[in-house]
Amino acid sequence: MISSDKDIYEALAAEAAENEKRQNYSRQEIQSLAEKLKKAGYIERSGRPKKGERSMKKALTVISGKSFRQIERDLEKPKTPTHDGVFDEEKELRKISNSIGRFLSNSPNHKISGSLKKIQDELNGLLEANC
């Protein structure tokens, strides 16, 4: 029996051999393997490893059979949304009004300028009434 506490390199080699025929490592499995490799002295850095350093991502590509880019995606932290998903009607209407204002200031003599000015006035009136 191999003890990962005593010989981490042998334990990692045994795990790789055991899973050699496996397909499709999950994101969680890749992250778990990455932690084990870090403990074994593998490094995670961009670019080529320096002489004597062992690349964790390269080792993960060999163990899992996944591409380097897929390994990078699996190791990325989950992205958090930049908004709360709530549609702010007033905010969007102000953006539209501001866009119309920019258009009118840059193209005051355009053939639709009169119509846009009326729309902007109506939007601004609605926004002022609701505030």
C-alpha cells in the first residue's frame, strides 16, 4: 500500500496509472489533483517553468488527457455576476435619453433629429413624473 504522507510522488504516479483509462475528469477532480500536485512541489505560473521547476498544469494535461486550455478553464475561479439580475427600468430609460442627447449634439440637423427630440422630451417628462 502506498502512503501519500510518506511518498507523495509515488502516490501521484499510482493515481495517474489508476486513472489512465478514465475519461472526462470533472472540474472538481482536476482541482483536487491540482491541490495534490501543489503539495508535491509542482508550481502554477504563467509562462515556462524555470529550470528544475515542475509545471502543475502540464502534469494535469498528461494525467487527464485534457488540453492545456481546458485545464486552465477547470482551474479558474467561478465568476460572480457583476449585477443582481434586476432590470432597472428607470436607469435604462435614462441611458436611452442620454444616448439620444449625444446623437442630437453630434448630428443636430439629421433628418430624424426632430422626432428624436420629441422622444427624448417625453422620456424626460416620464422620468421626472416618476421620481
